[in-house]
Amino acid sequence: MEKKEYIAIKVSNVSFQYSLVSNENLILFSLK
């Protein structure tokens, strides 16, 4: 695997995890 591909996958994984976290925060916030 090329380094560029690896970095792209890492970045997309991080942004995916970040969106999951922000979704959870939105749900928790709306429940309050």
C-alpha cells in the first residue's frame, strides 16, 4: 500500500470516528 493511500484511510477513519462522537454528543445534549 502506498503512503498516500494509508494517510487517506487514516484521515477518513479519524473523521468517521469524530462524526460518531459528535452524533453521540448531540443525542446526549438533546436528551438533557
